[in-house]
Amino acid sequence: NFAVYSIIFHPNDSKIVYASALGEGVFKSTDGGTTFAQIGGEKLKYTYRISMSPTNPARLIAPSHLFFGQLSHEEQVSGKFGGMFESRDGGASWVEITKGIRNYEGGEREEDFLGWLYNFGHMPNYETVLIDPMNPDHLVVVHHGENVVETSDGGRTWQKLGLSDMVPG
């Protein structure tokens, strides 16, 4: 009874299937989809899309969005929900790769607060997360109608890309 937004098959083993069910989390099947087990727990409850590295299928990225949870302000700033999460072991464990930049309250000076960066991973509709097949630490994240951001160091630092950065000339 939940909206499934992503279904990904393991490229070398079609019995391994991942799915994201918005409001329920991320699930994994090891029997071709006959049964699914939830992976990642509460922190992935509001995952919209999931991505798999084309060269290392054990590496997954799952953005989970507070917007979809319609949570109170206290819940939003608690750090319990939302973020961009990575698994390097096929979903057995997950690490948030946006935790170090989360800052809902803003900086000391308004001009210091970069909403696209400090709320990154918590705004709605990250439509696509691309994992570079030559460098899995290089991620490009497309935000519906607003931002394109990338990291070249596995999420330690992020930068916002403009259209001219993406489509030269």
C-alpha cells in the first residue's frame, strides 16, 4: 500500500533485487522478488530513489527526504530522519554522507547559510543519483527543478553545479 519509486536488479545476480517504498523504506530480495526484507531501518523510511554503482553493485546510495514525512520541526532537526545514505556492503549497513553539512537553523549571518548545502539530502525530490562508473566517489545528484550537486570525494565535500557546468557550450 505504499508507492514504490525504485526497483534495481543486481547486474550479476538477478535474484538480488532492491526496491524503495516511500514511507516504508528500502527493501532487498535475494530470491528474485518472491520475498523482501527491509534494510536500513527508520533512517531510510522516506527514500524516494536508490542508485547502484555500475562497477560495484554492493555500493548503493539512498536519499531519504523529510519532506515526505510531514514531520514536526523538532523531528526535522533531530537528525533521526532524512539524509543521503551510502552502503558499501549491499545494504547490510548504511552511513549518512550528508551528516557533516546538515544545518537547518542557518549560520550566524544569513549570508553564510547555503540552503542547497546545509539542507542537502533533506529537501524533496532528489530525482537521480548518478554514480560515476570510473570513480564511485564521484556522485552527481539531481534535485527536481532546483539543484544539481556533486561530490568527488564520497560526500565529504559538495558543490552546486550550474547548467553551464553540465552542458559545456
